[in-house]
Amino acid sequence: MATKDIIDTLAGIEPGSALDGIRAKRIQARDNAQKSYLSLFEPIDAGDVSLVERAAVALFVIGLHREPTMAGFYRAKLAATADGARLVEAVDVEIARGETSGPYGAFPTGPLSVENKAGLIYRVSAERKPDLGDRLAAAFEHAHLLVFRPRDAAAADMKALLAAGWSNTGIVTFSQLVAFLSFQVRVVTGLRVLGASLGRTTNAAAGA
């Protein structure tokens, strides 16, 4: 059975709707986004990043973006994975601890330095680290860095992932996950706004 298009699901797009028609005009982009989701979250071989790690990172990243509907989807996905249900509470606690506004951080010395902005340097709580384990704790800290202060990313941050047990291949997959989730948030949010606008236009026309 084919997996329903994830962006359609998260954006609430129904078959035959105006938004469905708009997405159908860019079928290659639609198919590529779905293939990316399947390769990252339903791979034939999970390799160096387990399915539970993928779902936990997804819930954390989407939670930081403050997208409750999408977070609900990935929370259920995490709970459905082997050994994932025990992690849900810990991830939710860390989302709340990591909530902030960005981007922020420091640029290299130069003209852009006037844009430097201080902000939260997130670290997983000592209470939740035993639940999450070293790998997920390091992944959450790095994901927070990528979401809110990418300008601060440095070689030392990659070394922290390696020290926590991530392989080079695993780090590439993890980075792809975070990038895809950020893309997914933007697309779903944009489609919801467009859908609401189309709905208002239709209602206005019906009332004319």
C-alpha cells in the first residue's frame, strides 16, 4: 500500500481540492519531496541512524518550529517505533527547554558583526540525558544549533557528534533530516496560508 503524500497529509490537502490542483502542476517537485520523506523516514535500510532516532530528531526539530499539527504527526511516529514510546515525554520536555526565537549568533569579524545577537545556548538537561542517551542528546544540541544559530556552527560541533557515537555517514543523514524538516515546515505553512486565502476568496465569491 502506497504511503499517502506526507505534505498533503500535514497541510490537510484533500484529493480534488484547489490546493491539490495547484500541487499537481508541479508534480516533479511533489514527487521529489515525497521520495525524500520516504528515504529519510521509511528507508529500506536504516543504516547508521535508527528509525527511533530519526523520529525523535523529527519531533524535536518540528517542536522547536512550534508546529503543533506536524509535531503531533511525528510524536505519533516516534511512539509507534520500537522503544520510541518511552522517549516521547523526554523529547517533549527538551522541546520546551529549547524553545526560543532566532536566528541568532555571531558572524566572523567584519561588516556583518553589527548583526551579532546573543541567544540561548541549548544543552540537554542532566535529568533527561540518561533517557535520551549520548547519541540523541548530542543530536538535539546540534539540531538546536542548526535551527537557531547556524552562523555559530564550527568543526567542534561535528566532533561532539562523533564523540557521542555518530559516524560520518550518520551525521550526513542527520543533517539531511534537519534540512528536510525545515523545508517541510516552510512548505506546509505556505500551503496552509494559501489554502486559507483560497477559502476566503471562494466564500467571498459565493456571497457576492
